[in-house]
Amino acid sequence: MPYSPIGSEHTTVGHVHDLVHSGMGQAYLAYCGQAERDRLLQWMQASLPEPALWPPVEQDIQHQLATTRRRGYGLRKGQGRGSSTTLAVPLAHGDRVLGVLSLTTFSALLTPERLRECVDQLDRTRQEICAAVDERLALG
């Protein structure tokens, strides 16, 4: 929400999003190719101060990825008053994730019905974008 007068945070441009706990990171990591995922997991493992810490961290990551795939989208639920929640879907071409499309809104507004509406809209938009990419690439 770069210029929204009602936005709690006006932009996330330039922010680094956690690959496991952000909706955008979950969508990317859950749907990227295995080789890319392996590289990212190796990077995460190498960033730990102690190698013995990796097994429970990896188990948590695998659980998060399985949950994301089962749900069909990344989800970061905001906690507390005035918090925001992010939903995210991958933009893929073949087995490559080209990017992630996300929607962030106030957590209090996201009823189960509204959640389904938002996910459906994200999915329709994702399909349109991916179809346009496929069409453009087919033209050469």
C-alpha cells in the first residue's frame, strides 16, 4: 500500500521477507523447483551458528511447506490489534517460480468468508498472469 492513507505500513518494497514465516516466502519456497529449494535450505542451514540446531529447524520448515502446499497458498497471520495478514500465491512458468503475488490486509477484516474470496481472487489473478506469460513466451 505505497500511498494509501489507511495503510498501517506504506510499503514493503526493499524489505527482506523470511522464507519460512512470511506468506510470500512460504509461497516461493513451497513451489520452487527442488534444486532451488535445496540451495535455499543449504543456505539456511549454513546460517545457523551450530550445525546441531538444523534437524529441528528443517523439520519445522518441511512442516510449513507441507501445510502451504496442502492449503494452496502462503499465509502469514498477524497477531494482535491492528496487525496485518498476508496471503500469497506463486507465479510459475513450468517448474520455475517467477515471482509471488500477495495480498495484505488487516487481520480483523479477514473472516473465513473474506479469506476464501481473497484466495479466489489471488488465484484468478495468478492464472491470468501466468497465462499471459505463457502466451508471451510462446511468441518468442
